[in-house]
Amino acid sequence: MAADDCELSYSQFIVADHLCTAPSQDAKTPTSPTNKTNKYYSTIKPNEKRRILATIVRLLLHRAPFTTRSDEIRTIVKSYIHDQTNHLVVNCFIEDAKALIGRTLGLTLCDVKTTGGKRELFLKQSLAFRPHDVKINSEGDHELRGFLLLMLPCLKTYTEGVSLDRLCDVFKRIGKGHMIPKTESEADALMSALRSTRRRKDVKYRASDFKNIADYLLYARDLGYLTFTHDPTKGESLAMMSVHADFRFNVEINPEAYLEQFNTLEINATMKRRLNVFLEG
């Protein structure tokens, strides 16, 4: 990825130069990379540093709500400074991007390690930028949020993963039976879709974009909320696949607090019986 390509791809995001000035040393946390931990970082020209930082921020905004891999940020840094790109230099830029995004946009840049030790970053909270406000406040976003809240008690009850047959039963009980497989061939198609490793980057803006259970599951996976495992020894097709919480689910959602609040609600006996399908066990 060349520097010019980065500028072209993210040019719709305008980041003023004066905002990209690295925070003062006093503003950094004790654990942040500093000039003391990487002497080369302090020798990079201010104009060059601001341009790299602006490009990184544009990439993070451009990717929201999806994650950004740390090696993509490394590629940006390397396209500008070539020979001196190392782990500590990249960390310095990530920390400065985190500080910039926090103080100018009120966002939190979350930094996590995923399965296999890969490092990914994503933004939390809403963005004061209209295209992303549309994403965050859209029907599709609320639809996904409702699905994740539905998954909370399921994952709490089945700590080793929620099998697809159980999840389909939950959909049936909440009146979403039309979204689950009805034939063996439909069940096989669902399993095949979930086994695919292809990640899509299409944002779902409307509730109508979720046409079946696979749409919920795959979108949640692509955003880093859920992951799947396959165990062929478990008998029938849907029982072979289980759904688990992934790194972003645990970072953004507090299951214990949610369930504690859920159990304090005053609800009638009929509703309580319906909720038991999620909370029992």
C-alpha cells in the first residue's frame, strides 16, 4: 500500500494538521510508548509524523464499524519511513492515534489480540461524522444490538457455546421461526455459510437486511462479536455447530451487569415463563 493510495482512499475524512500534533509527554500514560522507549520515533520530522497519524486515523474511521489489523497500520507507517519501521515505532503511532481520537472525537480505540495472536483495533462510542452516525444509529445497528442482547443469556446458560439447534429453537420461541432452516437442505446451507472464512465488509443499515438467522450470525462474526466451532461428533447437522462470544462481545458488553438488571425487572408470570428459556440453568 503506497502512501498516495492511502491518501486517496481516505481523503473524505479531513483531519486538520494541528489536531495531529502528538500530545505532550505529560498527557501520555505511563504504559504508552514514549521517546524514551524508541529514540528513532523522536527523530521523525513533525510534518511527516502528522501525515502518518492523519492517515492512520482516516483508516480507522473508514473501517468503522469493522476492525483494523495492526499490520495494516504497520504498512502505512512503512510506506512513509521505510527502513526504520519496527514494533515500537508502530506502537508509538497507535498510542498517538488513540490519544488523538480520544480528545478530538470522544472515541475509545480498543486494542485486542484475537485468536492466533493477531492484533486488531476497533472504535467504541458514536462518531461525530454523519456517514458513521448513520451506521451507528440505523435500524440495522439496533437490530444487531437486539440480537446480541438476545445472545447474552444464551451464552450465560450454555457456557461452552450455544449449539445452532438450540439457537434456532430460541428464534422459534420469540416468533422468528420464519428465519430458521425448515428442511435438511436449508440446514446444510446454513452450516456451509457459517463454515466459510470469507469476511464481508457490507454494513447493514436496515432491519430488513437481516432476512434469516445466518444474516445475524455472519454479520456479528464479521464485526468480531461472535465466533463458531464445528464438532462433527455431535450427531445431527445443526447440533454440530456452536456459537461463542468473541473478543468484541466481551469488551463492549457486560453480561453480568445486564443479567443482574434483567432479573430485577417486575414482570408478569407469563412473561417470566418465556424468559426462563434464556435464564434457566
